[in-house]
Amino acid sequence: MQSASIRVIVTGGTFDKHYDEIKGELTFRESHLPEILRRARVKVPVTVELNQLIDSLQMQDENRQSVLNACRNAEEGLIVITHGTDTMTTTASLLGSEGLPKTIVLTGAMIPYQVQDSDALFNFGAAFAAVQLLPQGVYIAMNGRIFSWEKVRKNRAIGVFEETEKA
């Protein structure tokens, strides 16, 4: 099932937010992934799948099921998912508990891609490399680290992901 091609599943989150000057708030219009892939000069075959564009705090069970179904149905065995950081671990747990025979890496950003000093490009690059090197399983790539789905949490007090004891 593993192939050289990588599927990127877009779900939204801070990663893909745009600043709306009229409303004065962060909203969604379209994914930044095509631009990111161009800027990063990615030469690996990539399929970008727009699954949804929502803040992860708005994700419900049906939204997570949509992500799971996209992973199940993907022909590729290597999958990167862009996701909001607030509930990324919840989605990773759902995917991890399914035991799909694929390598899946979730990533996101604390600062939107279009905002100066964003971590989006760095986190995406880490996830893109990790998905090609890791064995089958579900992982989170954030803050320059790779975490197994069952041993990670977002430390909201300091705004970083950190390893935990196995759940």
C-alpha cells in the first residue's frame, strides 16, 4: 500500500486562516497548501484533498469521521493532515485507534501561515519529512518534534505540544 506519493488532507485550523480586513477577524477562504508546496519546491508527487475548512474547536464527531473516511479511502499510504491545534490530539486518537495500515502525520500552526513569524511552513516541512521516514502509525509533528498519537498533549499554558506517558 505504501507509495511514493503523499496525500495531504486539509481540515483548516489556524494553519489556513486569513485575516479579513473588513470584519477584523480571522476567517477561512481557501487553503494555503498549493502555495506552501510551491514555496517549499516539493518534488514528491502530492495530492491535496480539501476535506473541510473549520477551526478545530468547531469540529464535531461527524467532522472527525470525515477525516477518518478520507484516510481510509486514500490510495496513498502516506498522509499528512493539516489540523487546528486545539483538538488535534482528539482527531489523532480517533485515527490511531483505527489502526489503519498507513503512516499519518497531523500538523498545524499556532500562528496563521500568512502572518509574520508563523510556524506553519516549518511544521508542515517537519510533517512532510516525517511521513516519509516513520513506520506505519499516527503521529503529530509540532514544535520541531514528532509525537506518537497516544503520548502527546497540547500544553495550553505555554502553547507547545509535549510528550506524555502512554494513555
